Amino acid sequence: MTRMVQVALAEDVTEAEELQAILEAAGIESELETAVEQHPQATEDAPQKVLVPESSLEAAQHLLGRVLCGLRMLLDRSLQLRLDP
């Protein structure tokens, strides 16, 4: 069995599933795991660990880094458009 390692920590299940979809679209297997113990009756989403096979860690880090960089660029452009008259 391939050892799974953490590539990211998501604030909630929705964010974790979005990261998982990005990884899977690039052909990188991933799993989610709750990052903290939670009371069984709690209704809030708990932070999630996003895990990938150890052999895919570098590729996953590179991919997620590129995605985050692209998002920052889009946000910067959006902000600039709002500030320009």
C-alpha cells in the first residue's frame, strides 16, 4: 500500500473537495481526512487534511502552488479594475 502524506490543510469539507477535484483532474489520487477530533453531534465542518501518495507529493505541491498563484493574479486584477475609474 502506498503511503499517503499531507499536501494541504483545508478549512472545511467544501474547500477540501475543491482541492481534491483539482488534483484528480491532473491525475493525482487524493484522500481526505478530518484534521481534528470533533464531537459526534457537532454540525460545523471540520478542517480537512488533503492527502496524496508520497510519490505524487512534489507534483501535487507544484500543481496547487500554480493554482493558488493564478487565483492571486485574478484577484489582483479584479481589485485593480475596481479601483480604476
